[in-house]
Amino acid sequence: MVQRGELVKRRGLDWLQALIDVRVFEQQLVELHEQGSAVLGAVHLCIGQEAVAVGVAGDLAPGDQITVSHRGHGLMLARGLDPERMYAEIFGRATGYCGGKGGSMHIACPELGVAGANGIVGGGIPMALGLARAASQRGTDNVGVAIFGDGAANTGNLYETMNLAAVWRAPLILVCENNGYTEFTPARDVTAGPGIYTRAAGFGIPGVVADGEDVVDVNLAMAAALRRARAGDGPTLIECRTTRWRGHHEGDERYAGVYREAPDTSGDPIDRLTHELDQLGLDGSGERAAAQTRARTRLRNARDAALAAPEPELETAFTGVFVG
Amino acid sequence: MTEVEPAVASTANRLCPAMADAIAQEMRADERVVIWGEDIRTGVMSTTRGLHAEFGDDRVVDTPISEAGFLGAALGAAMNGLRPIVDIMYTSFTYVAFDQLVNQIGRAQYMTGGQVSAPVTVIAAAGACGFAAQHSECSHPMLMNAGGLKVLFPSNSHQAFWLTRAALRSDDPVLVLYQPSLASARGEVGPHPLGIGDVQVESHGSDVSIFAIGLMAARARRAAKQLAAEGIGAEVVDVCTLAPLPIAALTDSLRRTGRAVVVDEARLSCSAASEISATLAEHAFDALKAPIVRVAVQNVPIPYAPSLESHVIPSEADIVDAVRRVAA
């Protein structure tokens, strides 16, 4: 068992930077939205949930493939995608990862291990199973990971996938990012049972719950699931409990107070890690300020470059449906 | 448009066994090819018979009845180095997995700006088979409209073998459909390859073109022989590639005859017959000597009783009648 303190000493500062990168990346989108910028389509932000992204991605190897939800910027950044090309995709520019054909909800970069994001809630879960199956059939020890929300946990895709993954002992990790809301509805109003993680028991696979506002706890749960998957022992379901600070998408402020309460930001994953670093004598507060400055500079440049990037050639709308 | 090279032709002499032979040949040649589906080890649908004995559990995989799950998994596997075939039994069953088939598999290439390809082949029976409406769908018009799927519909052993091979060698998602009552239809696999984009033309004259699909093509070939005996020369265009629609091959035939009957086992509204008719009118209106006639199923689900089922599906006599009207 890895000692938490040792882990934080070894990796805490990197994680702090990674958490802040995700936060700042998205804050710049909020800024654009507040300025009334027309460059944004539907954007679903994971502000407050950064620990899930950074904790899940922390121990993934090159060649591991993940599928993410519509709220996936954090995972993409944590996997190492280029912020400028992500912004460009969100702004519908030619230089975006998908040439402007995907947008925020569909950024993909299989080369860096992000097989796809999904506009369909739960749509990417079976895909991750296939990624896992192919990885083991090709004789690698790579894994597939599906990251999805509490809403997706109520789709049949999860149960079809858990069953088949258990039968196949597939190297698959199912990460449910339970942020308390399924779109515009409190998750508790539409979700039965004592916890989503308990649903794994019916398939004879481990189901664990992690504190989704604690990057260390998420990472430890993920590390255990990865060991199990790489050893050929099959899938794991991890429920990360976290808090969505923003609306379902930017622009739904008018519903604030209607379907959702003011978010409880007391579990801020950045505050918590900073505090822990301080306690360990690693000057979390000072490092946080420095990390914030680095992130702002780097990501402002990335955003501005993406805003200046060209629109896609109109002809591309009619190409690329098929390979041949 | 032929994409395949000549190869050792199959000795299979029935439609589905010809598909099974094409699959077996590809599986021998390429270990990335795997096949998943319900009851495929036993080969309930004769498209998979014999595969498990030769290729074993890792590559010939019986799935639970989880169409969305295994179709989605096929996409992931295709993205990660395998070339999966999914036998989904009936196109009717794609409806429970339409998101995975249309929205995921069919969009992967386009939405990722070409970063991802989805070499998934889906095999399914399409059309009436005595099992009532929930098994009898001819879903090819919906699939043609999906926008990211190629749709093939062989009606004989020759087409079945070569088009299945073409599908397996394609880097795109391709559906290979067959009419279940033709599954055991006898016929040789000839040496001349067919590829995606091809149609098969059988000419008995130049009075009228009959464009037909699947079982309707088999019936049209018989109707053409009957019409020839009456002195009406029909050219049967078996539209075994439905998407992308091979427009030039269709209009070429119309320009030879000037008259068109289009026969489809789908419901008339938005059928493949409708699409083919509109395409002919748009691209070769000047060649038309008479209005185009569509022969398809009225807008009802397929009934169970054999008497009712055969009443709603276009028959050889319906095709003959339509041709006589057009040729008059």
C-alpha cells in the first residue's frame, strides 16, 4: 500500500499544476462566455471536478485508451492534449483536433490515448470495452477506460458493458464521475440504490467509491484498478463523488436556483491539495500562486492563438465521411 | 469501382455459406479479423457456420444479447487494431443499438476529422421471414440515410462472396445484408470480383430497366424471363450496392432502355426505391420515355400470417404487371 504522504511528496506538485491547468483552461472559456463571445458552442465544464481528471489520468501509460463524456476537457488535458488545438476545436477552427467537425463534446486524439469524447450520455462506455478487448487480444497490457457521469450510470450501456467485460475479464476500468446532477436534474431524484459503485456487485466485479474532490484518493483507486486490469484480473467500477460547480453547460445560469442550489465549493480539490502540501512543508500556497501564473500565461497564449486560427475550408464539410 | 483483386473463388454454392467462406478466407489471411454475435458458434445464421471450429474462442465470440454493448465494443476494437465483424442476426435488431451503429460507428471517421477509422463489418438478415414485424424489417433505407455507413445487399452467392470480401477489406463501416429466405439459395461464385459500388446487370433486352434489391432482385430476374417470353425485353439491375448509391450504373441502364421499374421490399415511403427513382429522374430525366414506377411494400409493418405476409411483399406477378404498364 502506497503511503499517502509519500505519494503527495513525490507527485503532489505536478498534480497541483495539472489541477490548475484544467481550472484555468475552463475559466478562460467562462470568461469568453461572459463577454458574449460567439465562438462557443455547447461547452460543459468540469470546474470543481478536476481531481477526477488528474487522478484518473495520472497512472495511465501510452497506449492506454480512454473514452470520455461531454464534460471531458479535464481528462483531455490530463492526458496531454495540446490546449491550443483543444481551444481551436471548441472554437470550430481548422487547426482543432477534429478540424472543427467535433467541437467541445467530441475532441479526440487517439494518438495520445483519448479515443473519443461523446455527445451521447453513456455512448462511449461500450467503445472502451472494445478498446480494452483489442488491447489484450493484441497481447499488450494496455487498458481501456470509460469515464462517464452519473447520468450515464442509468443507461443500459453500462450494464451491457459490465456484463460483457466481466465475462471477458477485459482490462477495462469504468469511472463514474458522479457530480450530483444529470444534466438539469439532481442525480438523487432519478438514481436508485445506495451508490452507483454498488451496482458492480451484481456482475461479480469490484465496485469502489473514491472521494472525487481528492486527487490522491482518485489516483489510489485508479492505481488499484489498473494493477488488477493489467494483471488480467478484469474490470473495476470506480464511483468518484464530486461536485459540479457550473451549470450543465455554460449559459444555463437562468436555471440556477431552479434545479440546482449554489454549489458546495468547500471541497475544492485545489485548496485541499494546496493545504496538504503546506502541511508536508512543501509550500503548497507559494507553489499554487506560481502554478497559477504559469497556467494563465500558457493558456492565454493558447486561447488567443486558437482565436486567430483560420476557419475550416467549407469544402471539408463534404469530405471525410469515409476512408475510401 | 471494383476494389477487390481476383482470388481463389469460393466453392460455396449457397448464399450464406458463400458469406461464411469469404469470412473464413479473410480470417485465415488476417488475424486481426474477429467475429462477434449471438449464437454464432452454433451458426444459427448460416453466415458463421464452421468458423468456430476453425478459429476458436478468441476470434469467434458468442455475445450476450447486448446489441448496443457489442456493437459499441466493435467500434472500440476497430479503433485499437482489430477488424471486427458483427453478425447481428436481423436488421430489426439494429434498432436497439441504433445509437452505436449510426451515431458512434457511423460518425467516428467524420467527427474526429479523420483521426479514427471504423473498419467494422455488420452482417444481418433483412426482410420478411415468417417471424412477423419485429424480425422482418428491411432497414436498408434508414441505414442508407445514416450518412456514414456503406450498405451492400447481395441477392446471390456470387454477390454474397465478393461483397462480403470487399466489406472486410474496407476501412469503413459496411453493412452486408441478405434476405433470409435467400440464405440457402443455390448459385455458384464466379471468378469476376464485385466490389463496393458495383451493381450486377442481367440483360434480356432493352425495353425497360428493372432496378431491384435482395429478394426483389431474385424475383425480378424470374419476372424478366417471363416477360421475355411475352416479347418484352427487360434489363435487371440488381442494386447490390445501396450506399453510396452507384448513380452512373443506374443511369447507364436507364439510358439503354428509357423506362424504369424500381422494386424494393422496404416500405414505400423513403424507400431505396424512392431514392433510386428520384436519382434517375434528377440525373437522366431526358432519357425517360414513361413515368418511373415504384413497386414496394405499402406503409404497414410486415404481418405474421403467411397469407398476409406474401400479400404485402411485391411478388413476381406484381413486377411483371408493373413492367407491362411501363412498357405499354
